[in-house]
Amino acid sequence: MKQVVFYQTGMPEEVLQLEEAVMPEPKAHEVRIKVTARNINPSDIMFIRGMYGITPKLPSSAGFEAVGVVEKSDEKNSIPVGTKVIFTAIGTWKEYVCVPAHLVIPSPEGMIDEVACQAFVNPLTAYGMLESSGLKVGQWVLVTAGASAYGKLVIQMAKQKGVKVACTVRRDEQKEILEKLGANLVINTEKEKLQKMIMEKTGEGVDVVFDAVGGVLGARALASLKAGGKMMVFGLLSLENIPLNSGLLIFKDLKVEGFWLTTWMNSLNPEATQSAFKTVFTHLLSQKVKVDVEATFPLEKFKEALSAYEREGRNGKIILTS
């Protein structure tokens, strides 16, 4: 089988390589999946660079999220052969992956691969952060990197909950896209002052910040919170830590906390987990919440896919197919 692997951490275009590998054999509790599509997420890039919360065991494949078809079931035949499934695993940029049977989710009927392969990480992170935030109808959330796949999902899900959304972008053409999705305020931080625009629109600041960027923008987002507000940090696209203003934290009674989907999912009971998946999948199937695809590439053209991923102004996911 073909797989994309790296033997040392570094820039993806420098360390990733395509190679032939032995077909993996599933253990008794695992299923073997023929992977049909995977999307490229920021976490994939950080993992390859050795900057993610999970340290790669080298050599390693890349990718955490995918969709595929069960080719060999576990010993209990809990997931029949031929079932299309959504799953996460360390290293999905392969033709075949073995995954514990209890960790795969049958893909909803009618959900195409390009949607199914991105139905887990970003949609559930958006759902989980909105649920954990405590945001109520009429309150404001500020989303940094609003034009990202995650940002677009938050806008759409927050709109359904009656939560107002402000978000940051770096290009004017992204404003109209996000406003059509339901964003109440879109700020181009290359041209406009974030705090000034937030205060003019909200009066006293936003209730919650969802920060994916960190660095200086993260600090400005923190300063855009109202007294008693909360920042939820889940990404570091700038690769720079947030310079925290201690005075702001003290005198405005602000809170800063991290959010990682894995930890949040582990905190849920079975009923809450089922409810989360049902809600997210229903949104995606009904197209009340939409995901965008910029381009698809076969696995062996992963270098071209990475170039497309890095392209400035990209407005949809890059998908690797088999």
C-alpha cells in the first residue's frame, strides 16, 4: 500500500515522502479501513513539525481525520465489512489504516466523502466550544481567523443559537463571505483596529473569545473582552504565544482557558457523546451548516495539495483522496 510518512519532524514539504508499505493487519479489536478521503488541518501541519500536543513516534504518517470503508472487521464483526466510517487516528495519509472498532463512526447515509472526511474535528470543536462557553442568546463571541473552516462553522452554529458573532480576517474579500454566513461583524485586522471596532459595535466588549491564532492578535482579542469575559484558546496559527496583560486579567476579572477536542470528548458521558455527533451530523446533512472544499488531490500528489493548502486567500479545505 502507499503511505505518506516522515522520518524526522520539520516543514512538511521537506520531510514528507511517499513510500510503499506492507498491508497492516488489524488486531482482534480493530477494523481495517480502506481510506477514501482525508482533509488537511492545521493540527496535521503542526504534528509534522513536532509542535503539536502529541509527539510523533518516528517514522510516522501524517493526518488525524478521514473517512473510508471497512475492508476487514474485528473479531466480533461489530462493524460489518463494506460499512463507510468516519474516524480519527494518528496517521491517516495511508491507503489502509487499522483502528479500534469502538472508535469508528458509521458515516450518515447520503454524506459524501468530501464532507464526511471533515465531519469530526472542526464541526465537533465548534460545537464543543459553543456548548462549553456558556454563551446565551444575544451575547457576543469573537472568533479569530474567522475565514477558516472552523470559523465558518462557528458562525453558522452560533447563528442558530442566537449568539452574535464578530470575527477577524486579513482580506477584504473574506468579509462578504462571512457576512453571508451570518457574521454580525467582520474586522480586517490588516486595516482596522480590532478593539476600536469591537467597542463601537458591542458597547462594552465581547462575552467570549475563541482564539485560534495567539500572538499579538490573541492579545488584542483578549483586550476586546468585557469585564468578566472569557478567552478560550484552541490554536496557535501564528506560532507565537499570547503576551498576557496581567492588569487586564486582574482588573477586568478575565479568564483564559484552553480547549482541546480530545480532552472535551473524553469528559462526555455516552449520551452526551451521541447527542454531539447526532447534532453535528444532522447540521451537515441538512446543510444548515455547510463546509467548503477548495480542491481535491490524489494521495500521491500530496506535495501539490500542500502547496494549495498554503495558498493565500484559500476559502475551503484541501482533500486528499485515494
